[in-house]
Amino acid sequence: MEALIRHLVHPLVEHVDDVQIQEITGEAVTVYELSVHADDRARFQDDNGRLLRAVRTVLSAGSGHQKSSLELVDELGEAGEEE
């Protein structure tokens, strides 16, 4: 799944080297924390988070029977605002 997220996110950001993904696996859900450069962060939050929702939709479709969630964070380990 991390490879899918990278495949979706890399063409959308200008600072590819600053993309970080952390996977947190629970019993019923896997949460992916996405951290991007501050300049790219606005892209995911513009238009009420439309781009972030689109990436989440593809992730959800590809996750199979285990539920997956994608959160945009300021830095890995601390949750940021969504939409």
C-alpha cells in the first residue's frame, strides 16, 4: 500500500524527496500518515481537501478486506488537520 500511495503522491508534489509515509497497523484498520513539504501541503488542502479525498478513495479501493486510512500530518508522529 505504501508503494501505491507513493505512486499517487509523487506526481502531485514538487518536493518528492520530502514525501514521508508511516504505516500504523491495528487490528481492524491500517493508518498511513503522509507528510509532505510545506509548499506541497496546501495542494492537498485546497478546494476542501479534494485531492486528499481522491487519494483516499483510490487507497480504499485497493486496500481489500483490511480498512485503510490516510492522514495528512505536519510531521510524522503528530496528526495535522484534514480538509
